[in-house]
Amino acid sequence: MTGLIIFLISGFLLVWLVARKKPPVKIEVVLPENIDELLEENIAYYRSLHAEKQSLFVDKVKDFLSYVNIKGVNTSINELDKLMVACSAVIPIFGFGNWRYFNLTDVLLYDGAFNSQKFSTSGEDTHTLGMVGTGAMEGMMILSKHALQQGFLNETDKSNTGIHEFVHLL
């Protein structure tokens, strides 16, 4: 009987330790003062929303930026690039309440297309525009900065690399 009690308590503690999640590290986010202008000029989805929904959209963008790091790999990135990544993340989940990407910690932006096996940006087989990491790259997404920008610049094209990659995480 004592063995059963110890077994049950041990099992409960093991399940509790495994199931317990560490709170995500919050990043201090300061949005650009002209965020509404940037979104209005560059994100057609944002323009299509009513004023109260636009405010909610900005809140979700800020929340996303508070728990996902966005870094350029051998390329510089600016506030608009970061906003485009965040908008790519928010658009697919906008109607899902407080849904978050718990399986993502970092987004890496390469200047252009890259090799999905070697992650090089030159040489053969540099055709990949975006991918979600697996294995050693777990929790990461890699995007072509050029493809990300083109996805939002061409509003009549239904191909948006950033949104496409975030849909994979759903």
C-alpha cells in the first residue's frame, strides 16, 4: 500500500514537472510612433479593418513582438520589416482570441532566397523563401526579407510568404 502511494505521488509530481511550462520571456516592446501610418500604408489587411479592430490588431502585433525575437542574418532590418513579420503572424490568428505561437521563439530574416539544407544564400539550390525550423532549428522560422516585403507590396497577389509560413505553425 505504501508503495502504491509513493508511486502515485511520484507520478503526480512527474506529470506536474513535465506539464508545467516556463512563462515566455517578455521583450520590452516600443512600437514606432507612426505605427498607424506604417500599417495603413503597407498592410492591406489592416486598412480593411474598422477602427476598433485596428486597435486590437496593433495590440496583437505588440504582443507578438513581446515574445518572439526577430533578427537579420547578414542583413539589416528595420521597424517595418519587424512589423511585417508580426503582421504575417497576426493575420492568420486574428479571429482566435488570445491565441499565441507557443512553438516559436525566433524569426530569422535572410536578405533573399536561401538553401534550405545548408542555409547559405549563395551557390546552388538557393530557392527557399521561407521555412519553419525542425530538429536543431525547433522554435525558429527563417524568411527571405525580400519575399516578406513583396508579399505585402503586391496586394493583388494571393501569395504572401510570411503569412504562408505562419499558417504552417497552426
